Amino acid sequence: MNHQDFEELSAQESLADAINLPDEQRQIVTWIIRQQKVTLEEVIVHTNLAEEIVQKHLETLIFQGIIQESNENSGAIYYQPRLISKKKSRLNKNIWNKL
């Protein structure tokens, strides 16, 4: 099993585990999946929870591999779902070009 296969398997398991999360965390995850990219402030407004609680939830979800944190060039921090990328075909490019 190569590194990419392991990451994809881990992401699959993590997203499946999202169903079993505590209510607040599950709601955060499903909302982030729908929004695709959110800031800490947006999560706070959406959940109506204290900043410290939201930060703990986000840290837990990042640790579990369900969401990921990304830094923009502007210095802003965003949270987004850690979704599985589609597997690339193992067929040679020449075969695809002839199809």
C-alpha cells in the first residue's frame, strides 16, 4: 500500500466516522462540507458557540482527519472538508486518447 492509498483509506474511514461524532461536531462537519471553505468566525456565527468551544471542535476534527486547515496568501485561515480525491485511471494516456 503506497502513501496515497493510505491517505485515501484514512480519509474514507474518517468521513464514515463523522456519522458517529457528537452532535455539535457532526453539525459543524456537515455544514463545512456544504460550504466547502469557512473561517473560524463563520463557524462561530453558524453554531452560536463560544470561540474556545469551536476551536476545540475544529482541532479534534483536524486531528481525526475529517477536516483540514488551509492558509491563504492573505494570512487568513480556512477550514475545509478533507475529501477523497478520485483515483486516477491506471490506463495509459495513449489508450484514453485513442478512445
